[in-house]
Amino acid sequence: MGSTLLRNATVLSMDAERRIFENGDVLIKDDRIAAVGVVEPQDADAADEVLDMAGRIVLPGLVNTHVHTSQQLERGLADDVDLLTWLHDRTWPFESALSEEDQYLSTLACGCELIRSGVTTFGEAGGQHVDATGRAVEELGLRANLCLSSMDCGEGLPDGWVRPTQEVLAEQKGLYDRWHGKADGRINMWFGLRTIFNCSDELIVATKDMADTLNTGVHMHVAEILEEVRFAEQTRGATTVEHLASLGALGANLLAVHHVWLTPKEVDLLALHNVKTSHNAAAAMRYLGFAPVPEMLRKGISVSIGTDGAPSNNHMDMMSEMYLVSLIHKGRHLDPYAVTAERVLEMATVMGAQCMLMEESIGSLSAGMKADLIVVNPCDFGTLPVHDPVSAMVGAMYSANVESSMCDGRWLMRDRKVLTVDMESVLGEIQSRADTVRKRAGIQLPPRFPVTKVR
Ligand SMILES: [Zn+2]
């Protein structure tokens, strides 16, 4: 793959000391970072490609830890509705109407949006057509933890979604065998547990055991809504996290997503067991409520950031998500220090890497790490001037400022053009494919204002 030297950038290394290099360099050799900050002249001279990054900010690729690739074509189909309508009348029918090829296009479309908002690694929340997702991720060049949406109980779900426990476990294991370590190691197979509503204790325990044995992670929606707390208390005699603790299912390889309705005792349990977490600010503001993120950070919990799916957010955009995370906790607590810009940037990089169980290889720019990085160009009316690059990254930049992106030493995007897939052809297919799936699912939106069809 050769070597590339990025020169004269403001480098936010996010390394152990969080060093920032002004007019700094980053040397990439093959799929790894070879040097950061100051590059020796002989190494600089030997680089195959030298790019002047004056005026740019270079930082680790962002990590989006909760993504529903299977909901990408459902964007805008579930706005201004209650959660039950969101689930039963929109999202479940839509997702269950997807074919393998729909899921493939859906993942490509989602992946292009992720790349163009600075993401190089994401955690899949779990869909039905994992092979199609894997195929698309392989082409996109992204790094990802994939998982199957796994359920063995629950009412009112689409046909085929709820299956016998052993069948769900066997399918997860089969997917692991097919996909774990694929795409030059960029794809890992995790195990999914949808929610406590849809997972028996037997499935929870066996899934966690299997993940421990195979040294991989478990992705689960946890303490998402108030009804979940009530349901867990009624059916299990304890709130979700307390119940998971009693099952022995908490651990460093569990990613708990949303974590909104936690008791102080549950926050302590997450900290005690080094459980990883994913804060989805936009989805939380839409339906769920405020996750106790400042408290969780104070207790040393790894809190990462996720966008959730398109119908929960509309923006699968980590730049706007960072901005939201930086704001909402300040407003809620009337505390400008509740979640600071440096903390948000850590959540999107180093803590994101921890939550994906990849902190040894990604999340910071230092010699020996995988070459996953982005180049941000702040030169625009809405973003200049930059007085403080950390606060500018979190509070002022848009995804449009993400100029280039590299994952595993390969450019995924240069000058806003995605290089790994045919961006124009994916873009050209989104609307018609989404319309077809919506009709197949039988979803009709009531008009918000009177509509006249002129022709
Ligand atoms: Zn989700």
C-alpha cells in the first residue's frame, strides 16, 4: 500500500496525553500509523505521497457505536409519532419488508453517510440480513462490528423475527464463523440481544457465554424506555441492569445502548463490571429522555456516541451528534461543564474504540495504531475562525467540513468524494428503493398539509 505523509496539519492525536501538534505531520505506512507530530527528514523523503494539510485538522476517524443500517431507507417515515406507532406501524413493517438486496443498498447508503460525516468504525445494532450487510461493509472499506437482531420471545413482532432460542444461537454462531475477521480484519462479528422484552434469560446467558468463549462483544438495548423498567420488574423482579447482573451477563464485552432509565445503583453496576455504553442523544431527545451521561463519566464508565437508526434521528451524522451531546446535558443540568468539548471528542474517538473493544488498534493517532483518520477543513463561513481546535471540532464543524477519510491505511474519501463505492449510483437508487419497500410494507403517511398533484 506504500506510505503517505500528511504535513502541516493541526493534529489532534487523542493519544494517552491527548497531545495536539500545530503544523504537525502524520506518516502512514501500509495500514498503520508510523509517526505523529514530527517526522524524521529521511522518513519524510521516503514517503510515496506527500500531502500539504495546511489549515486542516487531522484526527482519529470517529466511532459511531450504534447504527441500524437496516433502517437507512426509513428516514423520515416515523417523525412525530409515539414509540408504539414508531415500532408497530412503521419500523417493524418497514424492516421486515427488506429483501437481501434492499439491505445491501441500505447499508451502502448508510455507509456513505457515515464516511461523509467522519466515521471510520461503526457498531451495527442488528438487522435480519447480516450477510448483505457484511458484503456492503467489505466494499465500503469501513471497520465494523456486525450482529444479528436476536430475539426468542415477545409479542406482535413480524413473522420469523422471534425464533427458538437454540436456533437464534446457532445462527449467531454461523454468522460468526462466516464473518469474524473478514475484510482484512475490518469486520468483527458480535452477538446481538435486542432488548429484555424480546430475549429470554436462557438466550441472554448463552449469548454472553458464547461471546466470552469466542472473545467478542454483545450489543444490547438497555434501560431504553420507562415501560422497559416496568416490564423487567414485573417479569424478572428487577430492573434491567440489576437483572443482567444477577444473570452474570454484565461484563467488559457488553455494550449497553441508550441506558436512559438507570437507577444510581445500576450506574454503579455498569461501572463495577466495566460495561461499555452508547449514548444516542438525538434518539433520546425524540422518545426516551436524558441518559445520566455526566454521572456515568464521573464514575469512569466508557461512554461512546451512537446515532441510532435514520428513523430515530434522521441524521446518521456523528458531527451533529457530537454537537447535540455537548449541548443537551448542559441545558438539563444548567451546568456549562456537564459534558465538555474535550470529553465529547474522547467519547467519539478513544472511548468509542474502547466500547468497540478496539482500543489497542484505533481511536487515537500514535505510532503502531491502525491508520484510521479523517481530515477536516474548517475553511467556510459557518466554521471559521478556529481559535480552539477541540471546541471547534465539537461545536462548530459540520459533516460537510470532513474533507477526507482513511480507514486501515486506505482512502475511503478524498475531497468529499467516496472512493470505495460508486457514490452516484447508490445515491440514484435510494428514493426508488425506499418507495418500493414502503409500498411493500403497506406504510402510508397522512399528509401534513393539503397536497395538490399538479402533474
Ligand atoms: Zn437501536
